[in-house]
Amino acid sequence: MLHYAVIFFVIALIAAVFGFGGIAAGAAGIAKILFVVFLVMAVASFLINASRGR
């Protein structure tokens, strides 16, 4: 999931360089959403694994 967030971020940067503001904003928004989903899943995974260890 983090891989896709980075890909969309790179797409946003390239689109911004070439002046495609709408595409850049959309790709940046998707990258933010994917990054937040990644963080939530990583924290949930950490907490589940920590509770199993006891």
C-alpha cells in the first residue's frame, strides 16, 4: 500500500511540473488517502501482534 502511495505522489509531482494542476491535486489526494490507510493498518497490525505476544 505504501508503494502505491509513493507512485501516486511521484505522478503528482510530475503532473505539477508539467502544469497539470487538476491531475496533480487528484493524485496527491489519492496518495494522502493511501498513506493514511497504510498507517492505520500498520498500527492495527502492531497492536494485534503485541497483544498476541502475551
